[in-house]
Amino acid sequence: MTAPDVPDFDAVIAAAGRISGHVLHTPMMRSDRFDTRVGAQVFFKCENLQRVGAFKFRGAYNAISRLSDDQRRRGVV
């Protein structure tokens, strides 16, 4: 089994450009109660507020946006 390709900085910037305007800017939130319980300051990225309720929308939209016209015509499951 091989490790998945890790995107470099330029790939991340390119993906951000592709999804810009199509994903919601979700907030970072904290919980004093949680921080106290774990003894550290923890930030939650609230991707559950994304259109489909998950962070996966970002990756899925990015992947679909990179498909060729022929690949799109064949569909995505």
C-alpha cells in the first residue's frame, strides 16, 4: 500500500481558486467547557455548516471541477 500524494503549496492554492465562490466560509469556534476539560485551547472548524454538512464538499467540488468534458458526461457517483 502506498501513501496518498500529499499536495504541495501550489496545489492547495490552485484548489482554493477552483472552489472559491462555491463553498461557504465556515467559522472557527471555541468552547470554554471543552478547553477546560482537555486543558488546552481547542478550535473547531465548523464544516458541518457547509452546504452538504461536511468538509467533503470542498474536496469533491475540487475533484469534479478538474474532470474533462468527456469524464463529466460519463457522470459522477
